Amino acid sequence: MRPTTSQPRPLSGLATLLGAPSGSPKAPIAVVTGVTIDSREVRRGDLYVALPGKSAHGARFAGEAMAAGAVAILTDPEGREAAVATGLPVLVTPDPRAVLGQVAAWVYGRPAEDIAIIGVTGTSGKSTSTFLIEAGLRAAGHRTGLIGGVEIRVGDLRFTPKLTTPEASDVHGLLALMREQGVTAAAMEVSSHALALGRVDGVVYDVAVFTNLSQDHLDFHRDMDDYFHTKARLFTPEFSRAGVVNVDDAYGRELLGLAKIPITTFSARGAAEAEWRALDVRLGGDGSCFRVVGPGGVEADVAVALPGPFNVANALGAVVALVESGVPLQTAVHGVGTLTGVPGRMERVDAGQDFQAIVDYSHKPGAVESVLRALREVCAGTLTVVLGCGGDRDTGKRPMMGEAAARLADVAIFTSDNPRSEDPLAILAAMLDGALRVPEHERAHVIMEPDRAAAIRLAVDRAGRGDVLVVAGKGHEQGQYVAGEVLPFDDRQVVAEAIDRRSDIEKRTQA
């Protein structure tokens, strides 16, 4: 995911940029055409950036990087000796990760400056918002790109992402590939990890969007305050020229006092203080319609094939971001209306059954609550949720997710998500603790089934005409992380197979 050709750049220029002393006398001689932090992905002409890791220093693999074609190494004092031993030119800086974004931007000729980029941050809604924005940019005549956790798009090219926001070396490589492919505008998810770890350093967004904030990633951030202030960094001149903020969210309102760039506000609830509002909202099982009203009384009718009030907020935020980036309002509205869906986000599984089956990525308390509230409005029968929580992640949200499921669904089947190295039963116990906080007369019927496939089959077998079943947590993912292994698992496929199995059994019974 980088350009096929790059203009060679003299290492002496990078040494000047960083003010980095060389670890070997050959440092000013080399020219570089690419950059990577992974010795396994080195191409001929690369600068290999050897970073300290959890189990080993990247300099340990400097020999492999050289054999693969690396022409120079950037590392820290700890990695200097191993890097110099290769005989390659070496630059040494105290914290290579802190300068990686600037290094990658320089190596690839600052591609972000040649592409209009809209960045989206928040706890929920990032993927959907970027898909909506990309659709709007395409409607405006742009050749588009998209970087996010569901998919990476470069014009007509498609890639499977490893991270929500790639490492800085990959971000600038992708942007350089986009420039090479003629991309003129792009939408990009910006995670809190990306901001904290410098993955988007060297990128200045034309517009930054804030969707909302709720508990997540507290295995990485100290607390919610740290999580929020990390997100808020996106709304400074270092990263963005203008911001678009959802003032229906409490953290969005707080962000207004912290942002150091011009901010435009929006409200899907029609709050009078917002500059852009959604009015006359009409929700349905197949999508949502509303009227967007902006400054000076400008307005337009919006229709999106995405159900739920949270998708009204996502669509409104996308429209406002597009307008702020220079797209005419009517073009923006038309563009977001062309999006038919986002993989694993309120995605329907239709195998001829007489109930609704939906797969959604909701894997945090706020998202689970939003999805269940939205589905309750279109459910004529029993609302069932199949839900798990990820292992080796924020443990505090497990009882919160269990409580939300037990409070808002009629049937809650707790199961495994990605248990990773943890005992699945311990995760389920934490979810059950949350469910038991709901008074018994208000609580869903709770079922514990650790086997995710079995839990899905159980939910499908119980479903009746007019019911709604949502399998939550994994969305577009196609694997399940269990005890150091990644097992093939796609909720959409498993749901479809369970429906087919039920149909076969019914046909045999009737025969």
C-alpha cells in the first residue's frame, strides 16, 4: 500500500530535517525511496526505522532489513550499535516514533498536501461517517480514497486494513499511492491510538469531524479524561484547518471550549444552538429521512439507507463536513444518499426468513445502547441480542454492556467475542454482573452460551415472525481471536448458515 515509484530523497536532507547525528560516516550518502518500521515489509531503497518493541528492539532485525534492500536505518541510542553493525548509513534520534510521521511525510514528498482530506474521530460512527463522506466526495466529482478499520480504498483499488488508522509510515505511503493513482480527496478514520502514538503526524486535515465519545479503550488510556483530550488534539492547527462537532454529545460541547481551530456545530436532535440541524426526522427499518437546515436558512431533504437515529447524526455530520470542504449542499445530500450500507454496520442478513437478522459492530456500551434503542423502534415482536466482550481489552465496559443488553432487549444471549488470552467464562461473568443490576421485572431473559456459533444458532432458532435479532460486537470481522489463534469466523456467514439450517429442518419436518 505505497506508490510503485517514488522520487529518491537524499538522506542528508533527512538528517538536516531531524537534526539527527549520524551513527556512521556513510549517513549523508544514501538516497531513500520509501520507509517502513517492519523489517518484513522492507523494499529496496527503504529507510528502515528500528523502534523499541514490547519483546524486542527493531534494531535486532536490522540485518534482515538490509538483506531485503534497506539502504539506511533510523533508530534510537539503544538500537545504534546493532544498526551500525550492518554497515548501512545510520541516523540516531532520541525517540524515532515521535518523528516517524514527519520522516514518512518527507520521504514521500508530503502527499497529504496534494489531497483534500476529511478526518473523523469519536467512539462510534467513524466508519459509517467516512463511508458517507467518501460517497459525497465521489458525487462531487473527486477521485476518492478511504482509510479506516473496515476497508482501505485508493480509487478502484481495495485493501484489508490491519488497524483502524495505520502506522505513520503506512499512512503517508498510502497517501502517496493515492496521489499516484490520481486521488483528489479522501476520508479517513482517526483513532485515539493514532493521535497518541503519532500515526497521523505530518497530516493536516482540511476538515476534522467529532462524532461522540463514550467509554472505550480504557485499557490504553488512563481514564475518560485522557481519552477525550487525546481526541481533542485533532482539533488544533497541528492537525486540522477546520472542525465539525456534534453538540448533542456532552464531550462535543466540551470540545467547543478546547478547540484551537474554527468549529462548525451540528445537532441531529435539532438543538437551536447548533449551526446545522436535522429537523422532521423520520426513522424506518430500511433507512432514515430528515431535513437539514443550515446557516442563513439553507436547507435540503436528506434520505439515507441507514436505519437508526445515530445514523441521522452520522449522515448530518457527513453533510456538514462535505459542505465545509467546499462541496455544494445539494451535491453533498445526493452523495450521502447513494450509500447503500457499510459492511458490518447494521448490515442485514436476508436468507428468506420471516424475521429481521442484523449484524453490527457495536462493541462498546454507548453503541450497544444506541443500536438496541434504534431496533426497538422497528421491532414488532421480540428483540434479541447476541453479544460478547473482547478479551485483553477495557474490562470496565463489560458489565456496562451486559447491563445495556439486559435493560433494552427482550432476550440477551451472552457469548464469546474475541476472548484472546482470557477465560471466556470470566468475561461472561462480568457481563452477567452488569445484567443483574437491572431489576428482575425489567430484565431481559438472559442466556449464557460461550460458543458464538451455537449462540447464533440458538438465537435464530428462537426467532419468530416480526422479531428482530442483532448479532453485535464483531461486525465486518472475519476471524475470532482465541488463545493465540485466529479462527475463521464471520457473523454474517454464521447467521446465514443458521437460517438455512433452520429452514432445512422446517422443510423436513413438514415433509
